Amino acid sequence: MAVSARRGQPLTIEEINATVLRLVDAGGVEGLSMRKLAAELNVNPMSLYHHVENKDALLRGACSAVALGLRLPPDDGTPWQEQLHALAHAYRSVARSHPALWSYVNGHPDLVEQEGGMWPVFNRVLTAAGVPAGELVRVRTVLYTFVSGLLSAETSGLLVELDRTGDADGVFESAVALIVSGLEVRYS
């Protein structure tokens, strides 16, 4: 790993990911560029290419960093209803903490890592709820899409206009309760 004469210390992928996330939070994905990132890190823009291929790789790295920070429910025997509630809140925390990145990822499904992060936990919880293996992907997709639509409305401000109470937390809790009730009725 080369050391920049201006920096005096090696550049790390963790530092790159954290800075990308900070820049996207501040100016959106469209405001992110290799030059802007290099300036923030006090390195030559070409130095970044030793660590990442392109802007897509930067965004993948930021997504991975966020996914690693998710507080996912452990497999500890807690009822699936509580685990689903915790999973929904973990997902919502991403949308609320990093709305620009979250919105971008939802518009670019190729950036959604379906092998790691929340997906195995989601599968485990749905299996505990009684969803048969043959229906798991479809049910997961429906619920993910439902919650993502709700969070899109929340992060854009539309939810407050539609609900008129200004109680986004209450609306989210109602949505999770409806999901749990629906799964209980269908698969219990």
C-alpha cells in the first residue's frame, strides 16, 4: 500500500468506504466523484484506483460498510415475530441514516447483496414463521418490496402528507404489525 506524500499514512479501504458514505450522505450519489473523494482523503485521484475499480465499486463498498453495521436479530430462540420486528427496524435505520445511498441502491438492484447481510436472517425468520422453502424467495421479495415502498414514502416526505398525522413511527409499526399478522394467518 503506497503512502501519499501529502497524507503521510497508507490509505485503507475502510477509510475510503467511510468517506464515500459521508460524501453521499452530504451530497447524494450524484455528488460523489473520484476527484471529490480524493480531495477529501488528501490523495491523488489515481491513488484510489489501487483500491477500487470505479464509482460503482465505491458504492458497493459503502453498501457493504452499512450492511456490516446493521443490528440484525440473532438466532437466539426469540419468537420470529420479535425477530421480524427487529429486522424491519434495522432495515429502516439504514433508510433513515443514509437516505441518499438507500434510495440509490433501491434504484439499482444489482448493488443489493443477496447472499450476505440481512438476507440470511430474513430467510431464517420467514422459515421460523412457517413459510415453506418453495415460497421463501417470493414471500421475501413481496415483503421487501412492501417495506421498501413504505420507506421510500417516508424518506421522500410523502408519508407525512398521506398519513396527515405526522406519525411515521406509528405508520411503520402498523405496517410491521400487518406483516406479522398476515404471516401468522397464512402460515400458522
